[in-house]
Amino acid sequence: MYKIIKKEMLNPTVCRMVVEAPRLAKAAAPGQFLIVLTDSKGERIPLTISDYDPEKGTVTIVTQKIGVSSCNIVAMECGDSFAGVVGPLGKASDFMEMPLEELRKEHFIFIAGGVGTAPVYPQAKWLHERGVAVDVIIGAKTGDLLIYKEEMASVCSALHICTDDGSEGFHGMVTALLEKLVAEGRKYTRAVAIGPMIMMKFTTLTCRKLGLPVTVSLNTLMVDGTGMCGACRVSVGGKTRFACVDGPEFDGYEVDFDEAMRRQGQYRTEERQAIENQGRA
Ligand code: NAD
Ligand code: FES
């Protein structure tokens, strides 16, 4: 159960794995996530579902080496199994509830930053397969860190690339590219931004300036993933919400990003310490 049947590195720190999880694959929908345990005593790690295949009974997960637990996941190989996989968790993307004839009047622009590109893929694919207009911006620090370029190109009508250093595509951040595309006359009706919290904050500010509604996907700290522990608490529209059960997607205009970023960074010292301790072990 939960055996890794395919593993590949998408860049030096980002790994894609295809995992056997038949029940999860049948139930998964765009926008949702899952939690994995590498062993029975391991930390519960929330991960992006970047694809799912109900027929083959597999889900595809994408992990970036950041802390000790994510490094342990990336160290696993084909044939290894996770001790547990919980999910699908969270709500599916809200556009799935819209009647198809209404959705086909929309023109989506997805703004994907770094490893946040992986969860954009199933959303763009779901819409594209149903004839909805989808454009995608993918941003990364450098060209060699870009992921999902070919996959994304196959599920959207226009793919726009940008890099912070200008090594590939537009030279600048996703927000500057979005403004440029709109200034050139492209018309979008809805935006979805997924990536680092700081990117989602500034993309939301840009969308507000452009009069564009924006949905963001919050990758907060999580423990149980079922609304019990409160670790994923965020303020949305002045109310406390739990990203694991009320989200992870929220109206960007309503999110208190500064508070979310403070909470996200609260264990940074401990994380750094754990990495140093592992290096010494
Ligand atoms: P990164 O730091 O390289 O940023 C990716 C792109 O985001 C940049 O190239 C830039 O275009 C844009 N960006 C960054 N800061 C910005 C700003 N201030 N204004 C406008 N645009 C900005 O990305 P990375 O290192 O791959 O990101 C890793 C982060 O993504 C981790 O913190 C991870 O937790 C998070 N993540 C989020 C999700 C999610 O669901 N939201 C999913 C996976 C990973
Ligand atoms: Fe515990 Fe959301 S992760 S309440």
C-alpha cells in the first residue's frame, strides 16, 4: 500500500513521485491536498496533489526539500512505501461547482510560482478538458528551477514564463508579467494564484489594482489536517478559518497575508536546528 512506483527530480530540490493509492485517486479533485507519513513515528507532511489517475489507482505528489521531513520524503526510492497517506483533504476548487455554460464564459489566468506550479496543473487540466479558456504564468527564480513547462503547455491556450534573473522568458516576477499581459490587451475574468505566500500577497494586490477576482491556495502549517488542532488557522474576511477544512483555497482579497506569513515562520528556528542536528548525526 502507498508504494512509490515512479520518482523523478524536476530540479535539484523538487521531486515528483507517483504513488499507489487507489481509494484516494478515485476521490481526488483539483484544489485538494494530502498528508503523508514516511514511517509510523514520522511527521505528518501536507503535500500537493499534482495529478491523479482513478483507473491506475495512483496519485502524483510533488515535494520540495525544505526541512528534515521533506528531505526524508525525497530520499525515498521507487519500491519504498509510505506508512500512511491521508486524503484527499480540503475543499475542491470552487469553480467545480459552477455550471459548465457559466464557466465557459470565463477566461482564467493561473499565476504559478516555483513549486506552487504543481497544484496549478490539475486545475488547469480540469478546466482545459472542459473547454474553458485558461492561460498560465509560471515564475521561478531561474530558468533551471522552472517545473511543469511541457505538462502545463498541453493544458492551456497560452503559457507565459518569467524568471527573476531573466534567464528564461520575461525578466521579472509574476506580478510584473501579469500587469504587462493585461496592458497588452489580454482580458481575464478570474485569477488563481498558487506559490509562496509572499507571491500570493503581491499577486492579490496586483489583481485588486486590475479589478480581477483572485483565488489563492494557502500552504499553512498543518498537523492533523482535519480541523482539530488549529495549526492551520488563518484570518479570512476578519474571521478565523482553518486552511485544512475551510480551504486551502480562499478569496485572496479577504486573506490576512501578513498574519499568515508570521504564523508560517514561527518554527523556522526549530526547523533550522533540526536540519543542523541531522547534518551532525
Ligand atoms: P520562489 O521563491 O522561487 O518564487 C516563485 C516565484 O514567485 C518567483 O519567481 C516570482 O515570480 C514570484 N514571487 C516571489 N516573491 C514575489 C513577490 N514578492 N512579489 C511578486 N512575485 C513574487 O518559489 P519557490 O522557492 O519554489 O517557493 C517555495 C514556496 O512555495 C515554499 O514556501 C512553499 O511552501 C510554497 N508552496 C506553496 C504551495 C501552495 O499551495 N500555495 C504549494 C507548494 C509550495
Ligand atoms: Fe489542524 Fe487544520 S491542520 S486544524
